[in-house]
Amino acid sequence: MRKIYVFDTTLRDGEQSPGVNLNTREKLEIAYQLEKLGIDRMEAGFPAASPGDLAAVNAVARAVKNATVIGLSRSRENDIDAVREALIGAQDPCIHIFLATSPIHRKHKLRMEKEQVLETAKSALQYAKKYFSKIEFSLEDAGRTEYDFIAQMVSMAIGEGVNVVNIPDTVGYLNPAEYGAIFKYVKENVPDVEKVQLSAHCHNDLGMATANTLAAIQNGADQIEGTINGIGERAGNTAIEEIAMALETRQEFFGAKTSLNLSEISRTSRLVSKLTGMVVPGNKAIVGANAFAHESGIHQDGMLKEKTTYEIMTPETIGLKESKLVLGKHSGRHAFRERLIDLGYELEDELLNQAFARFKDLADKKKEVSDDDILALIEEKLVST
Ligand code: KIV
Ligand code: ZN
């Protein structure tokens, strides 16, 4: 089974979510949990952004023992120096240097011709090489860059000896067929491409970050970049838990796996949500409160007979105790009876039917009927008989 390396950027791209600001203590708490989750690489921040971020990256660099710690840098010597300072004390340091490559960014942001972009990145990599033995290079907005220029930039980065080349869909513009095709093109057209790992980094502007990342894996990406709960700039980044569980659940299809400790997913998600203040929507894949909850009678009946009827993965895999059968107006007699048994009541048919009728009346008035509601309803019924 092919191993897919996981590069977590919750502490950098994730922190770029509007309204999120993690202090050193919070970054450390998340970093320790990411280590437990078993991520391979951790981007701890952007040291040139502020003295506070530099200090936070340094605290993470000194603390983390079981993952590569990475600092982000523009293609500038000052930024590279900030990463050098921030990664002092790291067991396995790596610098992540980026430069935009698309025509839109070249024209409006960088005001550079292709040749200048190539030279600027090259001299940044040459400077970084003096201080770092591990380097990742990213072609920002590669998703909207000409294929031949992507190939030229990747080739230049390979020539400079980088370890990982990242090909991001920075603005979440592509669809899976298009994103996958870039990886295929690079694999087939860049000489010596086997000397580097190729990385996928997607944003979710059109809701395609997970699908695009999976397409990159199918077309040869060795590493995926993402965040816990998919937090990040605008609509966010690829959600790491979605990729890990997609690969796990459909192993026969992808033939690739991460080495994450999947049972830490739920705990990591809750911690990131708590410390960033970014609430996880109930219907969020894998980690949403409803991801393992069933409300309709037909589904609950199926679940009670055999869980695989309506669950493609088990809640235990991600560290949850069990699935939830939520009682509401769509629920059936079977689930109602099972809940009563859990609550300590085994009613004979006649009483059960009466209680079920009262439950349905109540369920018409409430979105969810709680255990307390059921207990009240049963005790009332038993007292009056
Ligand atoms: O989305 C992006 O292009 C980035 C780069 C810095 C890799 O986050
Ligand atoms: Zn990004």
C-alpha cells in the first residue's frame, strides 16, 4: 500500500481563517495533539509575519519530537532568516518557500515576467540551501499557471535540490479532472521528477478541495496538505480527516494510506474547534455531530439490524464511542423500543403502543426528543395506568 505523507497546516493556513488567532500556548496544545494523531509534517506558522508568530513557531519547534516542523517563507532572504531563527532547536526542521507562478499573480501582484519569477525563486532556494537540509518549494496559484511554466519551475526546484514540490490550487478554482491532470503532466514531462515528492494543497472555494486532493493522489502525489476540520483562508483547506478516512474506507480503490492514528481524529477535531473558536457544522463529513447520527425510522431499523446498512465506517475508528440514533418525528417503533430498554423500561405491547403514540405527538412539536422527554412521558403513562 502506497504511503501518503500528511503535511498539516492547521497552525499556518488554518490560522489564516478570518477571526482566528492562536497564541503560543494554544499552538503548542494543538501541536502535541497533532503529534498524537501521527501527522508526518507540521507547518507551525509564518515566522516573518510577526514576532509573536516567530516565538510560537520556535516553541513548537522545540517541543515536537515526532514530526518535521516547518516554517513558511516568501522567496526573500529576510523571511528565510526569520524561519532560521524560528526553527532553532527543532529535531527535524524544514523550510517551506513559495512564489506565485500564475499569469494573474505575475502581472498584478509580483509585476514580474516569467524569467524573473524563475530567477527570484532560484536565488531564494540557493540562499535557503546554505542553512536547511530539508526544503519544500510551492508554486503559489499553480492551478491557474501554464503547464509549460509549471514544468519549468518544478524542474528548476529539482535542480536546486529541494525535497518536496508543492503544486497548490491556491484559490480553489479547479475540478478533480483538471487538478489530477497537472500531476500527471508533471510526472510525465519533468525530467528527474522522481527525485522529489510531489505535494497537493487545495482550497475549498468551490467545495472541491477533498475531491481535488484525492485526484492528485490518484495521479501520483506523494504528500497531501490540509488542516483539521478544513479550516483556512476563505472557504478553507482540504480537511485532513476527510482524506485519511476516504483512503481508509476505500483502500481497494485508492491503494494508498496515511499513517495517521485514526482514533485520534475526533479528539483532534474537538481541540482545534475549541481553540480556534471555529464551530464544526453538524453535517461536516467525519467530524460533524451528525456524521454518525441516524434519525429516520427506516435508517434506524436498518442500523439496529446491521450497522453496515447505513454506516460506511465505524465511529470507533475515529475515536467516538458509538453511533447515535436520534429520536424525532421520522423515528420508528423499533428505535423507540430500543431506547426504552436502554433507559430501563421493557414495556409490553399494549403499553408500548400507547407510549409510542404519545412520543409521536411530542415529536411533531419538537426537533429532537431527548431521553428526559421520554422518561417524563413513560413515567406519566405508568402513573396513570
Ligand atoms: O494556498 C497556497 O498556495 C498556500 C501556499 C503558501 C502554499 O498556502
Ligand atoms: Zn493555502
